[in-house]
Amino acid sequence: VAELDAAMSEATKLRQGEKEKNTATIKDAQEAQTAVAQALTVLKEFYAKAGEATALLQQQPEMPEIFDSPYKGMQSENGGVVGMLEVIESDFARLEADTKAAEASAQKEYDMFMTDSKVDK
């Protein structure tokens, strides 16, 4: 009985530590998703306005051939920064989902262990 009590106590300690870690990971992932979403909004607004920006262009009667279209950054080249941020955002969403699933599974195992141990007493 003493060994069972010790095992239950140890399992409770481990479970509490694991729960704290999972809760922190989920919170971090949610905050990161929010931050990345805000960054994406800012960048998309910037790129939408980039083609209209003329503040630094010199006024010339004829534009050189190189300026045949407004500069819009490297937004479409291999996904660019926006594409990379979208991947990062989905990675954080997956981390949050995986951690929630792991937390639920660990809690279920813990509950089963505790129930079985109480029955064995």
C-alpha cells in the first residue's frame, strides 16, 4: 500500500509539471499566432500600397525603361516574406493543436492510473 501511495504521489507530481509545461506551450503558441497574424496584416497592407508610392520618385518627362511598372517589392518571389510568415503561423497552430492533444491524452492516462490505483487499495 505504501508503494502504491508513493507511486500515486509521484504520478501526481509528474502530471502537474507536465500540465504546467503544456499550458505554457499552448499560451505561447496562441500569442505567437496573434503576433504573426498582425505582422501579416501590416505586410499585406504595405504591399497593397507599395505600387502607389511615388514619394521618392523624381519627376521626369520620360521614365527610363527600368521603371516601366511600379515597384512592389519581392512579394511574389517564392512566396516571399508573406509566404514564410504564413508557414510560421500554420506551424504555431499545429504546435498548439498537438500540445492540446498530448495534454488530453496525458490527463486521460493519469486519470486511469489514479482510478486503477484507488481500486487496488
